[in-house]
Amino acid sequence: MAIVPVTNFRSQAVGTYVAEVKAVLARTSGRYQALVLLRRDAPAILKALGVPAPADSPSLVLVGGMNSLRANLAAHRKRLAFIRADDVTPAVRALAWGRLSLFGGDRVKRLRDWRLFATLRSIKPTYRPAYDPARAWTLVAGGDILLDRGVAKTVKLDRRGVDFPFNGGTARITGRCRDCSAFGWDLPYTKRTGNPGAMRDLLRNADLAIANFENPAPDNYRYHTSGTLFSADPRLIDGLMNAGIDYVSLANNHIRDAGADGILDTIRNLDARDIAHSGAGKNLKAARRPAIMRVGNVKVAILGYDTIARYYGATATRPGSAQLSPAVVRQDVRAARRAGADIVIVFPHWGTEYDPTPFAGQQRLAEACIDAGADMVIGNHAHWAGAMEVYKGKPIWYALGNFVFDQTWSEPTMEGITLELTFQGAKLEQVRMRPHIILDRAQPNFLEPFGGGQVVMGQIFQASRRLLPW
């Protein structure tokens, strides 16, 4: 049976290797303090790893069942475990073994290509693995995308080109300049560390890539150098298309900045590039209609809603956005299920700008979406990465932060997260939150593990107190 290294869900670790396992057991690891194994599987796993069991060492912790193991990892940030691939859930962070991953867009495509198997006595000869990377698929979600103002300047006036925002690689934070921004914020010193195109690879390798489109893209657009009224040159949508973005939400507080015609033009311009959308339309019925996309045999429905600019709301006769309420989401989730959706994602624009913590009414609305039958909620608007909640076993992200945006006047607005979610069928198997930082006012670059992502991830987990059991 395939076995997988796992650790605390909140870890930024990417992988491990046999030398690190030996160091953990020898109590010389700088990253982990103990190895956790199921008692029934420990001898076989240690044999598969080629590591002898230490005698009465606090560095080896044996537990009776998977619930105990997951609780142990949740309670101890510096513990490593190995479990059966079939026992992996989103509550733990699955790691690569050497250079190979079993989950995510860069996973091995056949189970036999995995390099870590153990002969377990409890496995019957007729056993078939419940998890198979060949049957898995990935969804990548980004936050707010702006194609006007500073992003347009970088792409057009500075001649970086429409593909520049998605060509980011990796970066690290080398220090901070105190009170350096025009608004009195500290700003990070950054250094590119290579891997150009890593963001594009993530998006293209995903079976479904989604984000929030924070501006209309009308035919008669106007470039704005400042302010908070947006409209984008529709030709810049080519950058999203080339990067492999499959869907954008149009439900936000800027979608009607170019009027009713701006919404209709935007829809036509997205349709021309085969980018699906929801959350706004020619009337209320169209605005509430889900985007339904097929990944293999799985139908994924995304419902976009706004709660910020109610004056931009659609009516029976007026183009605009869909507005979120418990009654509306109940009706729309039922309609999506009737249309054959196996997974329903609610994609709201909500919350308070520059605040990562949801307020009580926002939290009630999020939980109402899950109560209505949605499988997850992925929110935006705050321009800061915000809290994560697990409610009735279903994940809620209140805000992913900026994705392609020009708000480089503070570290929280420069940093966000990109979600990489692994599914098998309609079941969510793994969650990876990948921190990034925006450089050149337009381009998200992954923050290398232990190289600077602690700020944005710490912000998320601090805001998630009492909301996230993992």
C-alpha cells in the first residue's frame, strides 16, 4: 500500500526525505521533534523507510487510530507522520517524498510511479486503493484580479505584455523598510529566486483555475491612473486566457463601473475567449445562473455573489450583479444540483477591506451557504488574505487577498494566497494554501517555504482562531 508523509495542516513544509526521518528519530532535526505512526502500521512503515525503531525514545509516538493521529498533528506543530494514502484528508498536510508528490497539480500520474510503499498485514489480497492519483484532479483559485490602473501601466505602458502578470516564479523577503510607503506602512525588501513561470505552470496544470475579475472590460474602456473607478482594456483578458484561467466571478463592487453596457461587453469579451463566468448578467436571472464546468465526469457549479455594492444589483430588467442572501443561495444551490452539479462552490464578494477577520454577520452568511448545500465557499474583497473556517466539515475561505493587483503600498496588500485543491471525483482530498507576493505592481510570485510566507500565513491563522480545527 502507498504511504504518504504528512504533517500539521498549517505547516509550510513541501516535502521530506529519508535523511530527515532519521534525524527526527535521532532528535537532531531542526524542523520536527517527533515521528507519529499508527501502532498497527509502525513496524511495516519503518521497514519501508529503512529506518530502525528507536528503543523507548520520545521521538517516536505511536497512536491507536487515525482520529488520534490527526489530533496529535493538530496539537503539535513540529511532528511528522506517515500514513496510508487512503487515510489522507484535508485535515493534514501531505508532503512530497523527495521530488515526488501524490497530491496536487505536480503529482505522479500513476500510483505505481510513487516511491513509498509498505507491506501491511491488514491489507487483503483483493485490496484496491481508494485514492489513485490517476483519477484525481486539481482546482486552483486566486483572489482579486485588476487589469486597470497600475497593472495596465505595467502591462501596456511599460511594455511588459499581457502575459507578464502570470509569469511569476519564486521570491523571498530579505528585510523590511519601516514606514516606507506613502501611507506609513512597512514594506518588504524582496529578491526574485528564480523558477520563472511557476505561477503559470500551476494554473495551466490545474484542471480548473478560477479567480475574481475586479473590473469590467468594456469595448469603450478608459484607462485610470488612480482612484477606485475601474475599466480594463478587453485585450488584456488575453493574459488570463493564455495563463489557463477557466472561470472568473463578475460579482463585485466594480462590475458596473462602466455602466450596463460595460457588463454586457465584459460578458461578450470573456465568452470570446472561452472563459466561463457567473455573478453578473443582463438581468437578475442571468446574474444568478451558475457557471457549470465539467472535469472528467464531475460537474462543478460556481455561484458568484456580491454583498458590497447593492446599488449595482441586477433586476428583472437591469444588468447588474447577483446579491447574496440565505434565501437566494438556498434557491440557487438547489437549482445547480438540479442541473447536475456534483460540486457547488459559492464565490462571494464580501467583508471589510483590509481586515482579515470576518464579522459576525459575514460568518452567519458563510455558514448559511454551507447549510444551503454548498461544498465550499471562496471569498474575496478585503484585499488582505483572511480567515479560514471549517464548518460542518466544509471549508470556507473568507478572502484570498490580491492576486494580480497594484496595491503595493503595504505588505498585507502585496501578499495573498493561491489555493491548490486536490479532488477525486467530488471528494476533496487535499488543501494547499500557497503564499505569494506581488512584484512590479502586477505579478504574483510564490514565497518559498520558510522564505517569507510566515507573515501572510500567520495573518490567516490568527484571524482563524476558533474557526479552524486543523
